[in-house]
Amino acid sequence: MKANVKAINGSVLHEIELPAVFNEEFRPDLIKRAVLAYQSEQYQPYGANPYAGMRTSAEGWGSKRGESKIPRIKNGSRGAKVPQTKGGHPAHAPKVEKILVEKINKKEKAKAIRSAIAATINTELVTARGHKFEGDAAIVVEDAFEALAKTAEVKKALIALGLGADLERAKNSRAIRAGRGKTRGRKYKQAKSVLIVTAAPGFTAGANLAGVDVMPVTSLNANVLAPGTHAGRLTVWTEAAVKKLGEA
């Protein structure tokens, strides 16, 4: 399979033979498992204090008093300590020992990442994700792209590559999240836009564009290739990144 290598001004320079990984079988089931496994590693263990609701002088009165046998505070008759009382300890509180991480086999994880990589050049899958672009989904740009140092230069290059509509789509998608999440450090939600894959780490220009992510080819994972477990993210590959991918 071949793809056109474009200059940062949008013109076609030459063709490049894509590595075999781009012919990988599409496996949405494995991709979903890999994404959920990745996300589960970000969970923070949490649990209730084991002494919650237990710091009280309450003791049971015993039988033959015409009262239930629940523990009651020393200076009154109010029930305490047990789950069915006001302020008592929770019946089945969450525990920090709970295993939150979902595991996936190494071979399945590797195949999921290869499948997600192949999905980035599948025009039907990329379009189904809601991305807007011109031409083919296999977008490879010259290595001079990695030399860009300013966000404005990266934005200009992406527009020249026919991705301006997708940048606007992501920028206009910012909205207030529904539910309690808005009070827990994630008030706004925003659609994902272009993923820029480079050969070497350190390229940061363009990372603050709305919905745009920048990542070296050696750090690719299922979560960034298939946000929300949906494969087919609009991706811009540098020519050096494609060659490095073929060497792996």
C-alpha cells in the first residue's frame, strides 16, 4: 500500500510505501479492551476509613428492656455505630484493596495497537468518527513538519493539508459537561481532533490546539489512537515516523 507524502504547504512531493502494520485486520473488540485496560490504570484507589462511624461510646443495652439491641450512646438513647443508625459506619463501604486494573494479554494489546494504527488510514472509519478532512485519510507529511516551532505554523500547515474543518469542529465542540463531573475537575468536554505522530519526542508545537494531540511513534497506545474505544482517529504521520514504524 502506498501513500502520498505532502509538503507543509499541501503539495504532493512523492509516494512512500506504507509498512505492513497498516494492513492489519480491524479488531474493534481488541481495541476496546486495550483502551479500557489503559484507562483502568489511571484509576486512583479509594475507600472508606475503617473506623468511620465507630468512634462513639455506644454500647448495646442487652435484652429485656423493650428496646432493640442496637448499640446506643452512653448519655442518651440514640442508636449509633451500626449501619442502620444515623452516622453509623457504612454497611459495605468501598475498600482500597479492590483491584481496579483490567488486564489484557501482551499479544492482544500489541494486536489492538496495530489494528488501531491501520484504522487511521481507513477513510470510512475516520469519517464515521465525525472527522472532517479533504482527500484520503492516509496523511503523510514531510519531515520538515517536525521543525515547526510555533503553533501558528502548525495550524497553517494542517489547514494546507485539508484539515482546517476538523480543527474548527473540535474548537466549536467545547461544552459544559452534564452531571456531577462538572464539579470534579472536568467541567468542560471537547471533541478529539488531529493526532500528530512524530519520529522523535520533543515536538510540542500545536499541542495546545483544540482537540489536537502530539505523540512520538514510540509512545503510541490504544487510548490515543482510539479515543472512547472508537478507532479511526484522524492522524498526521511524518515521513520519518512512518519509516520508524516499519522498522519496529
